[in-house]
Amino acid sequence: MLDLTQFRVDFEAGAPTDAPYLEGHFEGMPIVPGAVLLSLAAEALAQRGLAIAKISRMKFQQPLKPDTPFSIEITGNLEGARISWHATETLIARAQAVLRREERVDA
């Protein structure tokens, strides 16, 4: 079993207001889509040779607005990883996931 220990990735600038993925999400009150939050967590894991195999549960607590600094924290192990997204002290979302090792291919 792989112990991930805890790691955190900070996004000090937040999601840019003009990001294409905000279009239509929602007019007059844009929020960062959950798929984008998951994608950023997947990228952080990929840098450590890991991938998300399954999300068993994900719950959103608060919307994340563009340009809001936030962080992603990942703890646990392959069989039971916990992923959480925070804007300062506010919990944005949390997920339970199963991870797998990814073989790195260096070009």
C-alpha cells in the first residue's frame, strides 16, 4: 500500500476570469466547474506518478469563484485517498477516490 502522506498544491491566482471553461458556467455569476477542480487534482497526482481510478464520492460545499486563490490537499493511500479543495479556510469540495500508479513515459 502506498502512503501518500499529505501534500498540497496552491493556486495563488485562482482560475482566471477569462478561462474558456467558465463560459456558460454561469452567466452573471461565474463559478469554476467541478470537472476543472477534478482535472487540477488529476494533474497534481500525475506529477507524482499517480492517477484517479475511481471517484467514490464527491460533495460540493461552496462554489469557487474565478480569481479566488485556492488549494488542493490530497491525503491517504491508493485504496482510500481524500481530496479536498479549499479557498483560504473555506472548504469548497471534498472527494473520496481510489488511485492507481501510472507508468511514466519520458520522451
